[in-house]
Amino acid sequence: MRHWLALSAALLGAAACSTAPSANEPAALPAKLVLAHRGASAVRPEHTIAAYTRAIEDGADVIEPDLVSTKDGVLVVRHENEISGTTDVADKPEFAARRTTKKIDNADVTGWFTEDFTLAELQTLRAKERIPENRPANMQFNGQFPIPTFQSVIDLAKRMSRETGRPIGIYPETKHPSYFKSIGLPLEKSLVDTLHANGYRGKSAPVFIQSFEVANLKEIRQLTDLPIVQLLGPGQPEDFRLAGDKRSYADMITPAGLREIATYANGIGPTKNMVIPRTAQALPGKPTALVTNAHALKLLVHPYTFRPENPFLPANLRNGDAKSGRGDAAAEIILFLEAGVDGVFTDDSAVGRAAMDAFLHRK
């Protein structure tokens, strides 16, 4: 049922081959990547050192930190600059007065925001599980882990690379870059300077810089030759909206849109449905032409996000009806590998590793 024979010998050979790097070159990442989405988010609260460490132990090739800024300009790791859903800030009476409403990407958002805290203040907070209804077991870790800095994630990747003997890549994403630039806390130069200072340089470095916006990636391209990935989602890029550009992400995945992306980026990060849409019955449909069209332009394809819990899976791969029930996420990942993607963003690196290994080694 899984069409294992669709795996070509050429792809297997490319994934299996490796050349030892010289002392002055970074070790190369595998051809097909298990990408830890915010760490091992299915088993530890997301964007914590514990989640990243677990992801690497479970076989992730690359860990993904989402980057926002503190009031004093330090890059820290949170999925959003609004942090009430992922930290205990609401329980801190000393910060009660900082609750406010801001317009972020044209939407009113109420809560507490990283740009209103210094790094020292943020580091008094502790992480909590973002979606407890899906991941109740993660709630046992609430209150244990601080908010990491970007530098601490880099330090972890380097240390674990040494300890495991394999390259551990990083995949930083700039969150809300137009917004942060508008308040005098631009992310782009700080991100590139941090990467360069840590020795990440060149097209083969184990780094991918990603964003849902376009202008900031083009700006980053002028600062570095590190790999860049254009994220794609619903709606349109925020910088397009601000500029009055009517194009949407749907326009960007057309052949013409992909050709423009290829002028500044090395890959795309589409939603899963852009690669394999689901039918009206929530079953996997027929793959689109996106992978073929992207590969024709030498663009990598890293779709998101493969989660093990029932609500996120196709109907035929679920296990019961419970929101916290875990279905067959490995089977879903294999469908996408068979469709030719170059890597998968997963919340459970152990499942991603098992699926990848089964795909690469099954005859």
C-alpha cells in the first residue's frame, strides 16, 4: 500500500553516499532531512532546550528555533512574540501591568510581548505546554524550562554535533520581521551576524534561514550566502500586504512564482496540503506538481507540519477519536517522501526518524 518501489536507486545512493569533510569545512547534512519542528514538541514543551535535546536524541538532523526580539535587542526563541500561551507570564504579578493589545500582522493580539521585556526579565519566566488538550503528558514539564536565547540553541547544536558525531543543523525562522522592524528591533542583521560569528558561512553550512515574508529574505540574501527557505502558507506575506502587493502564497507556488523565489532562496517550506491535498473525506489526495516544479528550479521542498495526534492526521491514519490519541504519523510522512520531498518538519523526531529510515532502507 505504501508504494515502496517508487523509491529510486539514485535517491537511495545520494542519501547513502557521504564524503568526510575537511578540517575547514562543515560536515554535510543528509540529502533527506528529519526537521525538528520547535524541537520534539510532541513530547516536551516547544522551543525549550529540553525539546531540542530530545529531538536530537530521537534522531533529528536539524532543529528549528523561531526567533523574536527582547526589548534590549537579544534574539530569543518563541513561536510568537506574544507569550501568554507558552509561558507562565500571566502568573507573575510583577508583570501584570504589561498586558496589552497590539496589532501584529494586521490582527489585534492581547497578552504579553517579548519586546516589552529585557532578556533578564524574560529569563525569570518558565515554559508551558501550548496545546495541552492534544498533549496532556507535556503538562508535567510546565514551569521547568526557561526561554532559550538563539545563542543557547546554537551552542546546543554544536555540542550535540560533537557528542553524536553527526552534523546537527539549525533552521532559524524570523517571526513577524516587518513588525519588529517597525518598532526599531530588526531581526535580519542580528540573525546573520550571530550565525557568522558562530562560524556558519557558505552554501554548505548546516543552516537554513526561513521566513513567511519575502522582503526580509531578500535583505538577508544581500548579507549572506547561507541557505534560505521561503515559507508558504495561507493568505499572503505580510510585507506584500503592507506594500499593497495583491499577490498571495497561491501565486507564489505557480511556476512563475517559484522562478522568482529561486532568485533569492534555495528552497520552499509549503504547507502539507500544497504537496498532497486532502479530499473532502480528509483522506490523502493526489500529489500536486509542486515538488516537480520546485525541483526543476533546484529548490528544496520541506513541508510542514507532521504531528502524531489524531486531529492533525488524515482520517485513515487516526487511532480513535481522542484529541490526544496518536495515530500513524509515520505512514503520512512516508507518503510525502514518496512524493519526493527533501525533508519533513515533524513534532515527533522519533516518528520522523523511523519513517525516514524505513523509506530509505525498504527495498
